[in-house]
Amino acid sequence: MTHLTRRRFVQAGTSAAVIAALGAPAAFAQDGDKPTIKVGSKNFTEQFIMNEFLALKLEDAGYPVERNFGLGGTAVLMEAVFADQIDVFVEYTGTGLIAMLQQELPEIPEDSDTTMAEEVYRLTKEGYDQEYNLTWLEQMGWNNTYALAVTADFAEEHGLKTTSDLEPIAGDLNLGTDLEFQVRDDGLPGLVETYGFEFGDVTPGDPGLMYQAVAEGEVDVITAYTTDGRIPALDLVVLEDDKGFFPPYYAAPVVRNAILDENPEIGDLLNELADQFTDEEIQAANYEVDENGAEAQDVARAILEEKGLIGSDS
């Protein structure tokens, strides 16, 4: 494996942000009666795979698709949406509610029939329609929440099982994270407030490189995504969020209202992806790309074909 220094970890993240700021060109081409649909994504593996789900589903139905993938984090992606450079993308409910709508997690009465995940989705869907003229379609099935992760050896050495267990040593640790986590309300500021400790150093960088950084000791702990296939591949231990800080992050397609107004069938088409994917399936898909070198489009196509959600190329 290529050795990843802390300097390279930081530089990679910075480069990604600079590239993302350039945005992507708009497209206006049409194929017959069906418009070209611009599908966007953030800049990590799971985003490539799940937005390929959308792109491939649209193409299977005869829509020309322009892929504007790897644009950057949530803020950059939304800027592309506002500039009409993206028509549809997959987002996570917790990110939508807290990072974009800047709302707190709702209080759910103990005797309520509504779960936290259901209420977060409802509030996010309602807020995006009102604030951004965007429609959240039905959730796709998996929950990719944040979690703190360390190597198995580090967890054993320090007796770590929960996030609270980090408190006595946090001041001596270097946290590796993505560029957004250090400023988001559902990220480091909220984590510090909830758990009452701060890390000695924070190293933001490319989310695709932080797993190797912790595996090789460049950082001590990372903010992992729970469906990432590198967690088992690198023998990492996910620490229990024992104070329940992280919200649900269920994935769902988000579409510009203008597109749905003109092409309402797109909503029905993409809703065929609802509840089709489990956490384990997405973790395995991420592993195929990150560890086995498969192409995100090939992995996504194989999954959709196996489930009968698109026609087979064979």
C-alpha cells in the first residue's frame, strides 16, 4: 500500500475543494421528447455509486444523462443546484435537516408512533420544498451515519468501545475528518458540545484518504461513514455513539421542482429505487470500489440488474 503522510492527507482534501469550486458546465441537449437530466454527486465513493443508481435508472428509461460527479461537499453541490448545473442528486436526511436547513433534531415523545428517522425525513422534505424548491423522493433504504472509528489495536490498547471512552485521552489525539465535519452543526461543534471533550488536533482532508490515514497511524481516530467498506477491510472499530449525537442519514433522491413539474414521470421512475438497498449491500458495494478497484458505474449497474431495476446489457 502507498504510504499516506499527514501532509498528503491535508493537501488532497484541499485540492478536492479547489476543484469542486470550479463547478460543472450546464447542459441543455435533448434527445427527442426527453430532456437531458443532469445528475450530480459529492466527492466520495458512496456518492458515485448511489448517483449512478439514478443515472442508470434514467438512462434505462430513455433519458439522456449528464454526470456532474465529484463536485465537492454539500455546500458546493447545492451551489451547483442553484446554478441549474444539477437536476437530481442523492442526499442524506440528517445532512439536509441540520447542515442545510439548520434545524435541530426533533423531540419524539416516548409514546409516539413516529420514529426519529420518519420525522427527520418529513421535516427535511417539507423544508427543502419551501426553502429550495427541491423535492425529496422516497428513501432508498440505507442509513449512512457518521461514527468515530479507530484501529482494532488502538481500541484494545485504550479500552475503547464507546465515544465517551475517548474523553480521558482525546486531548492527545489527532482526529482525521472530511472537510465539512469540522464546521457542521451535526459535526465537530455539536460532538464537542454533546460529549464535553476536544481533540488535541484536527486534520481535515479528502474523505477517501482518511481511512488509510488512521490505518497507518497518521491520525488516531477518524469520522467514518458507517456503510464504508474500508471499515472491515482495514479492521477498524466503530465506537458506539452512546449519547445518541448523530442523526439518521437515510439516502434519498432530491430533484429540482422545475424538472418534476415538466416531467412528473421522473419522480415515479426514481421512486422505484425506494427501500431497495440495505446498509450491508452498500457497504459491500463501497468495498468493491475502494478495495477491489471496481468502477462505481459497473458496481451500480450490476446491483440494479440483479434486482431487476434496469434491463441487462448482456
